[in-house]
Amino acid sequence: VPPPPPGPPSFTGAKLVDDARHPWMPTRPGDIRGPCPGLNTLASHGYLPRDGVASPEQIIKAVQDGFNMDNELARFTTYMAHLLDGNPVTDLISIGGKTPKTGPDPPRPAIVGGISNHGTFEGDGSMTRADAFFGDNHSFNPALFEQFKDFSNRLGGGFYNLTVAAELRFHRIQQSIGNNPQFSIVGFRHLTLYAEAAFPVTLFVDGRRTGAQAGHLDMRSAESFFKDMRFPRGFFRAAQPSGAGPAPEIFAAHPTVPGRNVAGVNTFTPDTSLGSITDFCTFYTQFVSKTLKGLYPNPTGVLRRNLNINLNFLYQSLGAGAQGCPQVFPYGQN
Ligand code: HEM
Ligand code: MG
């Protein structure tokens, strides 16, 4: 039976996380990494299993301990990833591509593709990773990182901050509308686009930076996380539980609606049917009743039991964020 999610840790202040118990080590043959610089870094320091395959419980503990990600966001993000890309029976998920290490697959159309799988969690318009249409949606992309630095230099005085986040986020969307005929940002991707633009400000900045220095990520530290999957030497995690707080502000600077290119480049067409960052209840309801049901139309036995357990964990993670949005039970309540 999947264990309940860990609660918040007892100490939630800044602390040295690049410590002696968590030495950075290069990947060994077979170790899996993927599109998330946060999880990659945690695996390369041993906060997560270094092979890149983990349980939801391990992921929630690791993002809290290593980065001070706030408990509700840690639970929500982890159960979304697990339901979309993990193996509900073995309770394991890959932080990169598909692997036999997550155990025997449940019946198709389930994918269990790991978080690199395009179109479930991973999506288009990433800041340092290319769109899946161009072939590699998970590796550090040097040209895109040059653009990340260029925006930070021109608009942030050499730092990635919320101003840079808002402009780079908008630019990456426009760029992909113009060159990726299959560009799509619907449903969950419309939420993660803006959350992920916030994380480098809220979670990659050293927790000892306060006052005017707070919320400013220098380019050496950015390269350390995005490219080397490594804490900057002597890194302290955020000074309080943090996460996607500024996402609405980043969205509001250039409020792009969800949608996709429907007939080649520059044919972006709004599609709000799977919800959006401004319509969370539609997002949640459609995710459960359409997206997840599409992957698991008729689960039985342990698979069905564990899907229901993970769906409960997901709903509970919404807390006040559910805002009266009723729970959906696609596989019954017993
Ligand atoms: C991107 C999963 C926690 C920072 C991603 C992506 C996935 C993912 C699937 C790729 C989406 C895309 O850009 O196409 C997760 C899961 C987490 C988690 C399941 C569990 C809680 C974190 C943490 C941080 C972080 C703790 C920071 C400390 C980022 C950033 C990106 C990203 C900055 C965007 C990369 C880019 O645009 O180039 N994450 N993540 N994530 N994640 Fe995570
Ligand atoms: Mg992506």
C-alpha cells in the first residue's frame, strides 16, 4: 500500500544543503536524469536515489529537505507526476526516461514513461530544454541557456529575477509558436509553465541572500543547477518554505491563454477545455475524468486501489487551493 505523503519537516529555515552527507557525484552508466533541474540536482547529491528512480514519498522528502519546497506544492507536483508518468503498482517513478527499473507496466494505454515523457507532465516552451518536436526534450540545451543568460543580463542586471522570468517565459512561448508546428500548452502545462519560471527565483537562490539581494539568481549558480545538476558550493536552501508563489504575477505580465498550433507554425489557437492557471477547478476535474481516465480506462485490483489512493493524496494536496472544487472519483470510492 502506498504510504501517506510526508508532512512538512520540523525545521523549515535556511540550512547548508551542500553538506558532507550529500556529496555531489557524477552520474554512473545507467543513472537516469531528465528535464527537471531540481530533481536532477537532488539525485546527484543523494537526496534522491542516485539512479534516478524513486517513490513519491522519497521525492516529497527530498524536495523539502534539499530545497525547502513547500509541503502542499511538493505533494501536488509529486502526485501529478506519479499519476501521469509513474507506476502506481510498484510505487516508483523515473525522474527521466522510461525504464524497466519501475517494474512491470500496467496494461496499455498506460504509459509509465518517466517525467521525460512528452505530453503528460513534460511540455513545450521550457527555458533550458528544447521542445519534443526538435528531438530532445530533456537534455540541457546550450543555445537556450545562452538565451536565458542574455535575458538575465539585459533585463536583470546579470541576474534571473521575476522581471526576467516574466519576459523570458513570454518569449519562449512566442518562439515556439513561431517554430514548432506541434506547439501545445494546454491543461496542466499551462500551470507548470508559470510555476517553473518562478522556481529559479524562489528555490535556486541561496537562502542567505536577503533584502535587495533576495530573489536574484546569479548566472554561475544557474549554470550549476541547470547544466551540472549540482548545488553551488556551500549552497543554503531557501529561508522559508517556498515554491510557485510568484506564478500568477509571471502570468499576469503577459497573460497567454492555453492553446496549441493547430495547422503548423503561427496557428496558435486557444483551447481552455482542460483548464488553466486561472481555472484550477476545470483543470483538476478534467485531469481526473479525462486525462487520467484516458491512461487508465478500466483499472482493476491493486492498480485500481493504488490509483484511488494516489488520487486521494492528490486531492488532499490541494488544501485551500481546492476552493470548493469537489473531488472526482473516476473509479468509485470503495
Ligand atoms: C521542470 C517535475 C520539483 C525546478 C520540470 C519538468 C518536470 C518536473 C516534469 C519538465 C517540464 C518542462 O519544462 O517541460 C518535477 C517534479 C517535482 C519537481 C515531479 C517534485 C516536486 C522541482 C524543484 C525545483 C524544480 C524542487 C527547484 C528546486 C524546475 C525548473 C524547471 C522544472 C526550474 C524548468 C526547466 C526549464 O524550463 O528548462 N520539473 N519537478 N522542480 N523544474 Fe521540476
Ligand atoms: Mg519541456
